[in-house]
Amino acid sequence: MTTVAAIPDAKPSADLRNYALVTGAYWADTLTDGALRMLVLLYFHERGYSAIQVSMLFLFYEVFGIVTNLVGGWLAARLGLKATLFAGLGTQLVALSMLMASPAWLTVAYVMVAQALSGIAKDLTKMSSKSAVKLLVTDDAHSTLFKYVAILTGSKNALKGVGFFVGGLLLYLVGFRMSVMILAALVATALVATAILMRGDLGTANKKAKFRQMFSNNRAVNLLAAARVFLFASRDVWFVVGLPVFLYTVLGWNFWQVGGFMAIWIIEYGIVQAGAPTILRRFYRDPVSAPDGATAMCLAFLLATFPAAIAVALGADLHPASVVVIGLILFGIIFALNSAVHSFLILAYTDNDKVAMNVGFYYTANACGRLAGTVLSGLLYQKLGLAGCLWVSAGLAVITGLVSCLLPTNKPGRVSLAAVGGEE
């Protein structure tokens, strides 16, 4: 067991123990979520479902992400993060159990409900684990907080990519139903182990927390949430529908090549996120500094150049496969750094007694951006092709940068991170 002395700025070892358990549960749920997504996509594609029907299977997954983050943050404030963590794992078990039914039951509507529950489970678990990081370190240890957030977020995304591979492999080896049973066993193991080994609670429950408090009075939190909407819309507007359809129909890649490339990109994205503190430290004058609003602004404006450059290169009839692959890799690196900075800032901007609600509100914005990007991706690709998706992506990234200009910074004469924890 790691001792407190080995981790600067850490709180007591009980908090470290609970954080390790929460992280392990989050990893199990993330791996399951990625595997289940690929299982559903491949299985129903093989059963002859149309592209529209397959996309509908994931509609409620995204919609309920908005609802869950909003309501989940309030529930976590009232009941504690431990309750929402267990609720998330339990809900995932229910979703998986539904998919163990006879194939005759697996209609579009039925699977949409199961996917909605899976989305609820994922967001409850994510919100609980991300909020728990804030409780692990002392209030002024911004550099340590950034390190822990980056590791958790990066490992999550890498494991989601691994889950894509696991889902495809399980479907090939043992079939859909047995694959779902294996995933259910993984989640059940995480739930039982966490329930047995966790000591005490995660944070302090506030029975008087009101739902209207979910809508933050903290200006920095509200600005960051707005930036988050446009940031994730800028990714998903071309990544979710436009890119895979382009790879399949224009470049002639087969389904496994498309799925494998997307999985590798997500793993790369997660690795960069986990290493964000080390990468960004090269640009700090003070080695113990943490990123601020200026960091987020610069990364957003830099991000906008990549989809624009890819669109220009495609218009110039350069080799499309090379342009898209190289461009997406570079886009992923900058996007991962930007996302990691956002994940740190939301915790830096909030107080411990408001962390669950502010994180819930922040991830509600995240889900809104994903939903908007997903819907726009299909519409824009059908009307304007991949180039249209890319130009809109660049515009959304520019808006992200403009909003980020208003975030607090650590520069002399400007509002510092230490001053933005309370309400304004």
C-alpha cells in the first residue's frame, strides 16, 4: 500500500485506498463500456440492421449522458460519491443483463433502452471517480492535482480503446451472449470488491443540497463548461460519423480496418492525456506550475489549424489516406492535451463541498457537445462531405479558444487559480 509520505500533497492513506478502488472500478466500467459499444455495433451490423438503425441504438446513450450528469451531480452531493459509484456499477449490470436475452427480444427499441442504462452507468461512475480526485490532494496542490487527473483521464480513454478490441475479439471467439456474460462478470467483480474493501465514505454528503445549485454561480466553471461544449463538438462533428463513413466508402477500408484505426486513435489519445503534465511542463517557467485559462486558449486555437489544414489538403488532391491519418493523429495529440487541461481546471475551479455538482454540470456540457457533434456530423457529411465537417470543426475550435480567453490565468495582475474556488 502506498504511503502518504511517498505522494506529496496527498491526504490520509484511507483516501488513497478509496481512490485506488474507485479508479479500479472506473477502469472496469470503461473497459466494459468500450467492449459493449463494439459488440452492439458489430453484432447488429451482422444481423442486417441499416446504418440508421445502428446509429439509433446509441442515441439514448448520448441523450441520457446529459440527464445523468446533471441529476447525478446533485445526487452525489446529497448521498455521497460512494452511493453514485455503486449505482453506476449496478446500473451497468442491469444493462448487461438485458442484453443476455433471447435474440428475438433484441429489437431496436429494446436495445436502445439497454444502451440508455449503459450510458447512465458510465456517467455515474465517471462523475464519481473524477470527483474523488479532488478529495485526494490538498487544496493548493494544483500541480499534483493535474498529474492525478491526467493519469485517470488518460488511462480511461486508453482502456476504452482496448475495450473496442476486446469487444470484437470476444464476439469472434464466443459470440454475443457469452461476451455480454463475461463483461457482466467483470463489472460484478468490481462492484463486490469495491463494496468489501472501501473504508468510510467518499467526501461528505450534504442532505440540504438543492437541484438548482447544479447550475453554478462560479463564473470560471460556467465559462469552462461553455468551452467544453464547443471543444467536444469540434471533435465529434467529423470523428463520429463523417470520418468512419469516409474511410469505408471513399478510401475503401473494410470494417475491421476502420474499427481498428479508431481504437488505436483512442488509445493514443489516452496515452497523450496521461502524459499531459510532462508534455506541458516543458512550456512552464516554473516547474511546479499548473495549466490555466491561457493554456486552454492557446491549445484551442492551435487545434483549429488541424481540421482546416486537412480540409485544404483534401481539396488540393493530396493523397487522402495519408492526409487523414496523419492529420487525425496530430489533431488527437492537441485535442488530448486540451481535454486534459479542461479536466484539471474544473477541479481547480471548484471547492470540495461543491465538487460533485460542479463536475456533474461540467460533464453535462461535455455530453451536450458530444450530442451536438454527433448529430451535426451525419447531417454535414451527407450535405457537404468530410471537408464540410472539417471546416465546421475548425470553426468550433476557434469558438472554444475565444471562450477560453475569458478563463482565469496565473499571470501577474490577472485572477489566479487559487482565487476562483468560491462563488462570484
